[in-house]
Amino acid sequence: ETAGAEKEKSCDVLYREGVEAYLDERWQDCIGNLEQAVSAYRLLKQATVNCRLRCQAEADESPFMGPKEIDDLQFFEKMVRKTLCLLKCNKYNPKGGLNGLPKNVQKEFEDLKPYEYLQLCYFQKNMLQKAASAVFTFLVTNPDNEVMRENLKFYSNLPEVDMYQVVNLEARNFVSLYIHGSEAYQHKDYKSVINYIEESLEDYLRGEEECRAYCEGPFDQGWFPDFIPSIANHFTYCLKCKQRCADKINSLNGEKHNDLLESHYHFLQYAYYKVGNLRKACEAVASYLMFYPADETMLNNKEYYLKLPKVEKDFFTPRKEAIRYAQRQEYETRLLDFINTEFVFQDGSKNITSSNETENKSSVTRMKDSIIRAAVSKLKLFPPPVTKFEWPKYGISSESNRQEYSTEHKQNIITENTKHSSSVRPEDDRRAQEEVRRQKKRAVEQMQRTAARNIRAVMGETELQGKHRFVAEGFASDSECSKLMELAQVAAVQGDGYKGNKSPHTDFEKFEGVTLGRAALLVYLGLIEVDMLDLYLNLSEMGRDYLERYFNLKTELYFTYTHLVCRTALNDSPGNRTDMSHAVHADNCNLLENGDCPKIPPAYTWRDFSAILYLNEDFEGGEFVFATDLAAKNIQSLVKPRCGRLVGFSAGSENLHGVRSVQRGRRCALGLWFTLNPFHEEIEHILAKQVLLQVQQGGSITDQLLHELKKHVFVASSISNPKQTSTITREQLKLHDKYVKESLSLHQESGEMLASSDSSSSTLHLMYAIFLLCSSVMDGPFRYKPVPANRVLIP
Ligand SMILES: O=C(O)CCC(=O)C(=O)O
Ligand SMILES: [Fe+3]
């Protein structure tokens, strides 16, 4: 390897570093890495696709060893030759082409995920025009993405953004060629029309060929051991993918044109006629008619041309590429129709391969699954290839043959069990079992938590006058409420969880909060009782369980932020206050005065549900309100805080809410915010659980915590699969080292407060490292209120 090649970072490393930079808010690095990653991916994909196309051409041309029509031997000979070619070709591809790229990363690129990040990083660097183009690029492939649609709307309102200059950064050349061609047409410059449109046609067809070649990838829809079924299955999978290419490519800057290909011939027939090339004009007419044989305009044109003295009947020969395209299209459609009627396809819903797989799929996959399915059914726009779930599963499998023998039916319905056992790889099986175990464990814990409680909903959408909101009671007993209040009393720091801001909402109240990370750290240091942390965690878990059930969620709800917070009226605050303790807002978008609520930073856009569990009622004011406007003129409903009462709602603009001023006394509540996106799972929550586990069981925490830390550094770098605890890479370790180093220096600064503990303990360093990872601790000053320790838990 040369030095140059060594320095060059691979596509997935660039991507990971881009995402890391994004997470660390290093916007310039984010942009640099992700832009490079995107072009690196393009190169990899091009290399792979080029090989496939080249080898196809080569195999098409090579002479056969034997005569035609013997046991399909020529077909197989061709496949063998093509394989040989592919092996050689891919060997010279940089980094093995797409094969060298992890599948999940490939999927992210195909979904244009990098543009989601890029958008934000451009935004942060005030590169608004680029940000808008990144959003637009993402939307061309994911037109149903609400957040990005909102974002585009947001950008379109900015004076700095010129919507005419917003482009699809992933568009093929034919888009601009075609647009130039139609402009030339308007200017009656027919020579240019011919040049542009011929070139556009070539690039369009090439694009579709490349898309089709990309479909000839690996098959991971189960294992069909028999020779013929295995070929047939893989072939069908490819064919379905290929059939989607036409639909994927026929858009001009986001606008769909189902006759985009055909319209090329329309332009051409006219332009060739205008420059006097009648033969070519007629060829274009005939080509167009291959696709639309009954098109009246074109038939009239044909008649018109036929009457011209120089035109002969045989001029109307369709062009070669049009014949090939149309015939292939027709054959493929017929074949697919046949397959669709003669075989049963197993789609994600309720069956075999998937019954096992869907249930055990990670919840990320499940979530994406449903989003994609919804998008597909609505738009008929198909997501890109490569992933497990986008196409219906099907089984023309060996099991199906068995079925055929045993029943008279032609259709093959594969039953749950047969498929199950043969198609799941041991690795998947292990993960699946783990997931089942995890879910069972959660269900048991859930029952234990709620066993002695009488949790009941007391207000719903009608009473509260709005969608997706409720009030329930019975989450906590009086003694539990007091205990958490006490925790807030001893452990809260002003501004903790509010980036150090003491009075983020009103000058007349003091805000004090305890994040979970802080509570865990205090327990770890022996400064507060373990039970307090246990309770904090338990109550939050109950809130989550209840929301999942109340809203009937199909996928897991993740904590994204948890905060025990008290608001205390200051002694000198005036008695006639009209301000709010917490102005009306939505939890995941920025409510503007005109009522719009753009879902962009600094809002916590990933929050999907919120719940507030109240801990006391001995104060004046402080009512929670649902309102319809920023000024709280129009109140829909009001919830009076009380120990054990919980208000839950979806976190969007449909649930604007606020808190009325606390006139006297102290109002404490446990705020819970949830996300459906595991990428935004709250690290502090997981760590707090780990700390609790260790302290309760008295075992050594080091390995477990190390494991968690690794996992979360891993999360930061591989967002698509946060549950994966794969081996950690060098980059991740470097990051880890960095945190440990930072923690060490902090450790020295706060030596005073740690005097009672073993300051050289690597566990402690690790703890610091971990807490550095926790944003809220990083934000505020790293200092603790010394609270007398009744038990020292650190050896
Ligand atoms: O404390 C409450 O009742 C609501 C607080 C709230 O809405 C928030 O912090 O987002
Ligand atoms: Fe809120």
C-alpha cells in the first residue's frame, strides 16, 4: 500500500466521523467529512455498478462453448463467465466497491441520511442556500418526511434563500440536459434541442441501467437451499428491484414525470423534422409509438410525415434502444404478473420469515419499516434497494414445493414453522432470542413496578380539549413524592439541566433541577441514598410504560431527557404577577408568534412524547395549561398539580402547553421526555441504571460500565444500530481515551470533594468520563453541593 492510499479515509470512516462531528457540534468538520463521505460513496457505488455493467456486456459478447438449447447451458455459461469477470473487476475496485461497506451504512447512504445531518451543519454555519438544497435532496427520495418538509418551508421563508437556486444535489446529469433541451425548444433552437435531448436520453437510460445493475446485489431474504428455488428467489428479488428503477429515476428536481423517457422522443421527432432530418424524425415517432401505440398526436404526426414526398414507410423503424427498452419492459411485467399470481409473497405483516423476524427486529428497523411502508402505500414511490424490509418477502422455496404436493392448491402458502427453522441464521437467532428475553424481562419488571398501584386515567382528549393528551393518577404515593422532593432539596443545583441558567423562564422564580446523571453520581459518591435513585428511575419507568400503553405504541418509547425540577416563588416577587412560570410552548418545535412551529434546532426535534409527573400541591398557582396560542389567551384546559398525577401528551405543535406562575411556595415535578428514535436515547438514564445495579448488587461495576461506555461511544458513531455491541474500533477507543483524559484533569480540579474516595481508582476516572459524556453535566459547572454521606459506597 502506498502512503497516499493509507491516508485516504474510507467512506464509512468519513461518514462516522462526520456524524461524530455533528454530535460534538463541530459543524465545519461535520460538513467536511460528510461531503467527502457522500462523494466517496458515489465512487464506490459507481465502481461496483460499472463492474456489473461491464461484465454483462462482456458476457453478452463472448462466444459460447456449445450449441444452443441444451439444458439452459448457455445461460449458465454466461453466468459463469460473468462471475469470473466480476471477481476480477471488483478486485481492482477501490476498497472492494460496495462490498467493502457495512450494509447498514450502505442503507443510510441510499436513504440519503447524510443530507439530514449536512442540512443541520450547513444551517449552523449559516450556509443557508446549501442547507436548503440538502433538505431538498433528502426530500426527493423521502417526500413524506414531515420534519424535512417543515424544514424546507422554513428555508423558503428566509430572505437569504433563493428557492430557484435550490437543487437536488444527487440529480443525474440528464436533469439539467433535459431542462436545457426544453429551453432550447422554447427558443426554437432545434439543433441545440437535438444535442441536449439526445445526451439527456443517453444519460437517462444509463441511469436506469445503473440502477438496475445496483439491484444485482446480495440476497438476504432467507436461505433457499435448493438450486432452482434459490435462483428463482434471488432473480425475483432483483426483478422487483429493477422494476422500481423507472419510477425512481423519472423525476426532474423532485417532480415526477411518468412519461419522462418517452417525452425525449417527442422533442426529438419535432426537432429532427425542423432541421430537415426526416428519417430520424420518423424513427423518433416510431420509438414514441412503441410506448404509446394509440397516441393520437403521434399518429397524426405519422400521417403527416407519410404524406411528405421524401418520406418512406420504412423510415418508421423504432430506434434500437427504444425497442429493447419497451420489449424488456413488457416481458418483465408479464413475468412479474405471473409470479405474483402463482406465488404467495410474504410481506412484513403476519407470517413466516417475518413473524419471527419482525418481532425480533430491532425497534429501529421496526420503526423504519412502518414509516417506509406508509410512504410506499401512499405514494407508490419505492425506497431504495438493499435493505431487508422494503420489499415483500416471498417464498418460492423448497417448503413451498412440499405444500404443492400435499395440497391441490397451486399457490404456495408457507406455514410459520417450516420457514422459521430454515431461514434464520444462527446469528439472527441468537439476537432474536436475546430480544425476546429482554422484552419478557421488561414485562415482568413492568408488572412488579405497577403491582401495588392503582394507576388510572382520569381525563382524556374530550376533557382536555385536544388530541393525544391525558391525565392519569396514582403513579406515586405521598411518601414517594416526599422522598423525591427531598432529593430535589438536597441534590438540586440551580440551573442543572438548564445549561446553568438559574431562571430560564421567569425572573420571579428560582428553578432547581436534578438530572438522572447527577443523581446517579451522587449515589455513586455516597452522597445520597440509593433508594432515592431507585425511586427516581422507577417512577420514570412507570411513566414510560403507561404512555406506551395509553397511546398504544407499536414501537418502544425511549427516554430522551429526564428531569426532576422545582420552581420556587421568590420572596420578593409581586403578588399580582401576570407572567407565566413557563411560557406556552411545544416540546419539539419552536413556537413562533404567528403560530408556526418549525421543527428545527434549537428545538428538541426528536422528542415525540412528554409526561410530567407532579409531586406536590402545597403552593399557589403553577397550574399546567393546554393553550392554543403563545400568549396563553386561549386556554383549552388546565391541570392542577398534585402528588402522583401525571399529564401525558404528544410532543408536537398539537399540544401547546405552559405553566402558570407560581405565586407562592415550591412546585416540584418529574419531567419525562420520550423519543421513538433510539439514537436519541438518554445516556444518563442507562448509566443511572447501571450505577443502581452495581450499588444494589455490590458487584464490580467496572466491566459493566466499560461496556456501557463502549456501547455509547459506539452509538455516537453508528447511529443506525445503537443496540449493537460490536467490537469497538480504534476511532472509538480514541474518543474514549479523550474522555478519560478530560476526566482526569477535572478529577484533579475537584480533588477536594473527592478526598474521601480513592482518587486513583480507574473506576472513578471512568465515571467521570461517562459523566462528561452526559451533556447536562458537561454544560454546567462541574461542582457538587457537599451533602453529608451516611454511607460510603466506594471501596
Ligand atoms: O412543569 C410542567 O408542568 C410543564 C413543564 C414543561 O412543559 C416543560 O418543561 O417542557
Ligand atoms: Fe413542555
